[in-house]
Amino acid sequence: LLLVSRHLLSQFVSPHTGCIYGRHITGLCNKKQKEITKAIKRAHVFGFMPVMYKSPSFLTDPKICNIKYSE
């Protein structure tokens, strides 16, 4: 596997949760998605990329419209 810069790999990782984006978001084929995922996980293990960018409280989506209507 080729060495890839962490800046390139960070395009495939959510800045809010640190999770790797899926194929439906990246638009990569299955083979390339697996290569990117493997490279990101290696970067995590070797310490080139942080595993988590933000607080774990951001793992769930916030409720933007929490409106309660009175009847």
C-alpha cells in the first residue's frame, strides 16, 4: 500500500465525529474504499492522524428542530 499524506486521508474522515465516510459519500469503488479505509486505520495506529477529532458528544446528530406544539 502506498504511503498517503494525512491531509489527503482527512478528506475521507468526518471532521465532527472522526468516522470514515462510506462509499455513498466518497463515490469510490469498493476496492479503492477498502484501500482508503486501510490507510486511514494505519495512520491511526502509527499516530499520524488522531482517532477522534471532537468530543464524543458529537457522535449523535443534534436535534435542530425540537419544536413542541400545544394542542
